Amino acid sequence: MEITQAKPSQNNKTKFCLDLLPGKIIDIQFTNPLTVRFKLTLIGYEAGKYLILKYPPQAKNNQYSDVLKEGNGAIVRYIVEGERGECVAFSTTILAIAFRPEKLIYLAYPKQIESRQLREVNRLQTHIPAKISINKDQHYDSENLLQGIIIDISATGCRFTVHVNSGFLALKKRQVFVHLLSPIDNESVVISAHIRNNQMQGNRLNVGIEFAESEQQKMHNLLAAYAIDIGQ
């Protein structure tokens, strides 16, 4: 897996900030004087200065007061989904604890970040119409299928995007079937798969899908067919 380090150039700051939006749940680990991990909500940040997190609700009545205090170091980790598919981590320290109007933690903005690719296989950006069903036997033209676009793909998985209405939450992490049309004969090809993650972007839902291992040869053949079709 590829490990990359990024120093705090102006371009890197901009890219880093775009990956951390308010409301993001991040993992934070303290090691002094004891090892403690929390999952906290990001409230906001000022690039180059600080990040603001919600105070952990489980740390009531001065619990962890020896851990959650100014000057203590911590390691922050979070997942960047979508095209990049990375785990990002950085070291930081507590700058301050705010008590009013709500308890908040101020962390020092990182001087550098580390990222690790989560995918072993790179994906090719595409624009392939596709549909998702829960039942393998449903026909491609069935109204019960969820219709969208595959925006990146490999033999092991893809990212499926679909327009959703206001109030739509997410798709459950479960087994599904991806329906595509072969570019050779326009026949429906059904791929057994599993939903791994969801990410809302405006009014679109991006769904991370992993194909079943038994389907990889079928996917290799299908990808080859799309490549031949595009090249003609």
C-alpha cells in the first residue's frame, strides 16, 4: 500500500481543508498519561491555526481531565472516501479547552499529514449507466432497481452515484447486485456485490461497492469489453 507524506505548502493546506468538512467524525487518540481513543465531531477549523472538536460526552465529571488538558499530544485519523480512498493521519496537541457556551477542544493545525491508500487496485474513472437491486433475478428494466452512474471502477469494486431526494439517509451495508449492459451485445450482466460505504455530496449519494471475489473474472471480461468498445 502506498504511503505518502505531505508538507504544509499552501496547495496542500487547501486540499487538506477540503477533505475535512464540519460534521466529519474523526478518531483521536491520546497516549499521555494513558491511551484513550474518542470519536469526535469536527466543528470547524482555521487553516494553519487550529481545529475545533466537540468535547467527548463520555468525559463527564472531570473524567479524563489528566488526558484532556492543554499541551497534551494526540494523533488524529479519518477516512477520505470517494476517488482517493485514503486513511489520513496527523499529530497534534491540545491548544485549549473551551467551556462556554459549549465544551469544545481546540487542536493545533498539523504541520504535516500522512495518508495511506485503502485500495490495493486503482480505479478507472468512467461514466457507465448501472442499476442496483437486492434480488439477483430482477430484470434490468424493472422499476424496482435503483438507477445511477458508475463513476469509477476496477475488477474489485466501483463507486456508484445516484440522485436522491431531500431526507434520503443512506443505503444499508448489505449484499446487492449491480446490473450493467454489455457493450458487445447490450445484454444485462449481473454482478454480486456488497455495499461498503455511503457519502452524501449535495443531492447525490456516492456508494462504495465491493464486487464478490467470485465475480472478478466476469468483471475482467466486462472491463475488457468496455475497453474494446471505447477504442473502436
